[in-house]
Amino acid sequence: MQARVVVAYHSGYGHTAKQAEAVAAGAGKVEDTDVRLVSITELNDELWQTLAEADAIIFGTPTCRGGASAAFRTFVEATSAVWGDNLQWKNKIGAGFTNSGNMAGGKLHTLVDIALFAAQHGMVWVGLAEYGGWNTSTGSSEDINRLGSWLGAMSQSNNDESPKVTPLRQRPAHGGDAGPQGGRDDPGLPAWPCRVRTRNRPDLTWHGPRRYGDRWPVPHWPSPA
């Protein structure tokens, strides 16, 4: 049975949309995974149905003035009905990514905000299991996870460049799977490196690209009966 992954994002000028596309492309390379890319700009019945059917939701937003965009916050507030209906998203996998013009720019605050939002919905958060890059004399801006983020994926796009000229490169990820890497719009993602088994779908295991052979970061919870 396929794992159903939804990448739900808002993008102001297109840079975060490119990152969302890269996240979806990376997740789509995982076997038995169905990925849907959805904008949260229009809060309609189709969006809520898509999110309700997902096993995992990866949230994305630009970082604006040190936090998530107004449109993303509007989406967050609109999930109150989902939360109030017996925690509809409980035990779904949650993850997040964000983009800004500056190297830091408050992106950690944005990811913390998304993670707390997911926690309030009872979701199981998955971070980014990659060493930080660009932190040695031989490192470069092409390193994987060059911004050193673990709560979620951070990217940086120059303020004076269109998303059309911001490259996303494909490099082989660890274990032979391919994921989006490199460039100024660097998602730092060979899809989320994880293996998770959802409580509400004990028959389903979602595999991400390997990094340490057969050792995987696995959320700690009792195995389903």
C-alpha cells in the first residue's frame, strides 16, 4: 500500500514554491510513495480532503519578518476545525521547510512555530538527519544542509534574483537515491531521511534514503499490535 505524502506550502514570490517542488520530487523517489503538492493559498474543501487523506504532511512557508507568512498563519488558524474534531491529524507524520533571503533570517523560529503547530495536532514530527555543511575550510555553499538545520529544511534565495534563475541541482543522495541539492535555493533534502510506521496505518512503512547503511532514525513508540 502506498504512503500518501502531501507537501502543503505557501509561496510569496516563487522561491518557496521551488523548494516545495524539490521536496516533493525527493519524496516521490521513495518507493511506494504517492506525493501531492498543494498550495494552501485557497482554503477549499479539496485542500482539506487532501490533507485528511495524507499519511504525512510536509509544511512549507517563506520566513517573513522572522516568522511564517501571513498566508501560512491564516491556514494555521483555519485548521482549528480539524483540531477540534477529535484531532483528525493525530499520528500523521509532520515535517517542515522554509526559505528566506538571509542566511538565518529567523528561519529557526519559523520551523519551531510549524513544529509546535504540528504537535498541537498530535502529529509525529520528523526532522532532518543530516550533518551540517559549509562549516570547514574545505566546505562550500554546495554542501548538503549548508545552513545547519535539523528541525526542518532551510533554504536561502538572493533577494535580487528571480526564482527562475535560482538553480536546484540533482545529486545522488546517500544510498543511491536522488534528491534535490545545491544552489542558492538549497533545500538540503534527499527527501526526509527516515523510516516511519504510522499508528493509524500499521500496515504501512515509509522509507526515505539511507545514510548510515541499514541504520535509520525511527520515532520511538510502541510497535503496533
